[in-house]
Amino acid sequence: MGAGSGVPGSVTAEGVAATEVVACVVDVIDDETASSLPTPGLPTPLLAAPLLPLSSLHATSSNAHHGTASSLRAGDRRRPAILLDSAAHNTPASVTVASSAYMSPTPLPIILDCDPGHDDAIAIVVAAHHTNLLGITTVAGNAPLDATTSNAIIVRDLLGLECPVHSGANRPLTRPARHAGYVHGESGMDGADLPPPSGPPASHDAVGYIIEACRAREGIWLVPTGPLTNIALALRAAPDLAGRLGGISLMGGGTFGNRTAAAEFNLWCDPEAADMVFTYGGPLIMSGLDLTHQFQALPQRIEAVRALPGHLAAVLADLFDFFSSTYRARHHHIAGAPVHDPCAVMALTHPHLFTRRLAHVEIETRGRLTAGMTVIDQRDLKEVPDANCDVLTGIDADAAWDVVVAAIASGGAPSALP
Ligand code: BDR
Ligand code: CA
């Protein structure tokens, strides 16, 4: 199969695996789009994964809350300062805030699924310091997969981390890959003098890695900060994961868009994957644009990073400068780049820095103008569907920046336990 023919009905092992996995989920691809698709780079273990109907995903995930609660270990303690917006009314007892209201006495085990990306790099830094970062998985998004994988390895190396980097999907489930060079540069992390990666990724099977890791250990949080393709494929191939995860804390969505008027970039890239994630049934925390635009790399904040000693801080300050310069060049009124992605990490590690509301959120997959939009049900009606998402609405930006600065200053060393 040559490049450009990765479409439903293609015949290679990889192509069949990819298209079979997604075929029963959505069928929106048209001939023109299909002819422009690159060869899918989806993981071979999916060949062996049972292709269960979507109903089984929902059936399994209906137990997810119980799985989450039971995965909290003895000694876990309730973190007191969870702030709920006064508007958060339709709040059934089982919804996700319970999960973020707990904090383990040991760092939370997470897998960071990312597309570095300047702000993804910062998410890795914060995760290295404040979580038990089991692994990093990469997806096509801000840049092509090769570049996002290389960037993730470079950041991992700069931090001196041991954790593996596994590369994943090189395009969305049913749509062509689209990137964000206009924000992140062609490399995905333009603006700094970066070393080459120390080696190749641990595997090209991010989805298999996620499934294996989450089956080996209960209570892992997935933290996606790019298009949701890998996460959707993992949930689709292994429906049991929904009841085993701690939850999913993602960056994406919002009441306004950045790639279109309605859609944020990560969800706009792969709305079908986002739909699968938002209906998976377990704890879900959303750091959308409403939140992340409150957390900007202002000049004085970048200077606080540059003032830190060491190579890592200098590199990251250069990255912040580039990131902010593209944002300022493209916006009428913005003082610095919104530092989106670490919010999805800090939502877990520093939940007291956020306000939130619980809401029912669905993903628009078909709208001509709205594909990828998060439709957040804010109606004050008793009949609205139960909340499925912990929507973060506000952040103590100065305190959160201090968290970022401390993580950079640590050079990636684990923080002292709370
Ligand atoms: C998201 O898209 C990317 O540009 C960033 O890395 C972030 O994940 C913001 O819309
Ligand atoms: Ca990202």
C-alpha cells in the first residue's frame, strides 16, 4: 500500500487494522479526504485485539466509577480545597470530581500522551517533577509524528528521565493529519537550540503500551495533551481499560475555539477520537481554552524561568519566547502564549489551584462549522443529562506558574512527597 491509500478497504496489515478498528465507530470519510490520507501508522497489536461493538464499551465503562473508587488505596486522603463554581448544579454523586478530590500519598501514576509542542514540553517537565511518570506516548498533532516523537525524547533526555517514549498514531482515526506549524514552527518545537534525540522510541506501539500498562496496574491516569487518537484506540481495543483507569485528564475543548470558531485544535484534529473519549464513562477532567487562556507565558513569567540556573531553564525560556511570539503575532490582544498542556497535569497534582464545574459534554463530529466542538450543557434544567466531565473553569495563574518554575528548577527530579 503506498502513501495516500490508507483508506477503508486497504489491504496491508496495518491498514486493515486501523480501518477495522474505527469503521464501526464513524463513517464520515469522503473520497476526496480519503485520497489524501497518509499511510496509517497504527499499532500492530490492534490486529489481535477483539473488535467489540461500541455498546460493549459503554457497558464496561458504566462500572468505571466503581473501579476508580476501589483503586484508591488505603491511606489515600481527601484533598480539601476543591472549588466548585456556584453554577455547578446538575451534579450526580458518582461523577468525576470525586476522583480529582483525592490525592495519593505517593505521586500519581500517569501516562502522558502528547504532541510536543512547546506547552507539551512543559507538561512533561511538570509531570516529571510531580507525578510518577510511567511513560510518554506520542501522537501526530502539532507536527508530524516523527517530529513529536523526536521532541518528546529530547525533553525526556534533557530531564534525565528513565521513562520510555512510545510513538503512536500518525494521523487521526478517519481524517488526514493536520499540524500547527503556524504556532509551534515546522519542528513542533522551534525556537531553541535543541540536541538530537538520544535514540529511537521504545516502540511504535503507543496503544499497545497504554493497554499493557493499564492492565498491569489499576489507577493510572491518562493525560492526553494532543489529539485523542491513541487514547481512543486504546479504549476501543481494550474496553476493560475504562474500569481500570484512575481517569483521563485532558487538554482540549472550551466554549470557544482556536483552530475554528467552535473547535480547539486537539479536538478539531480528531473529533471522532474525542467523541470516544468523552463517552468512555470514567472520570474525565477537561482543561479547555477558557481555562488555559488564563495561564499565559507573560514576559515577566518567562524571565523568571530564564533567571534560573542551568541549561534546561535556558532552553525552556527560549521555547517560551518562540511560543509567545507566534501567539502575539497572530492575535490582536494577547500578552503571552496560553500554556495549555501543563494544566492537564496540574489538574491532578494541584487541584486546589483550579475552579471547576461538572457538566455534560459532548463532541460535535459532523458540523460543517463545528466539528470538534465541545458542546457543554450549561442549561439550568433538571432534565439535562448527567455530568460526565469535570470542566475546569479557573486557575490561580501566579501560583500555577510557581509550580512550573519549581518543576523547571528541579530539572525533572521527583518532588518531595507532600
Ligand atoms: C493545544 O494545541 C496545541 O497547539 C497545544 O500543544 C495544545 O495542546 C491548544 O489548542
Ligand atoms: Ca499539545
